[in-house]
Amino acid sequence: MVLVPTVAASEDLARAYGHIHTPVTAVIDELSDDEAAVVGRFAARLADALRRENTPGTATLPPV
């Protein structure tokens, strides 16, 4: 799986996190396929939860 940010997202990320890009990339590159799958599932669940939190009347936590 390869995630590719939009141009605007890349610019925002560079401004906010440019100083930690290299160490973060190194850690991500060292993930096994299984670890990367877990991180991907976590990121998707977190994004869904944050979207729900920003939609009035729909904030619920997914089952663990």
C-alpha cells in the first residue's frame, strides 16, 4: 500500500513536520507488512472517528 498526499497536503506537512520527516520516514520504512497493515487500520479508524466527531449528532466510537 502506498499513500500519496495531495500537493496542498504535502505543503502543509512540510511546514508543520519538515524537521521530523527523515526519522519518521525511516521508522515507517522499517515496518513489516503486518505492522504496516495494523498502522493502516488504526489510521483509517482514527480518521473515521475524527470525521464522526466533526459531524454533529454522529459521534460514536467503533467497537474495539
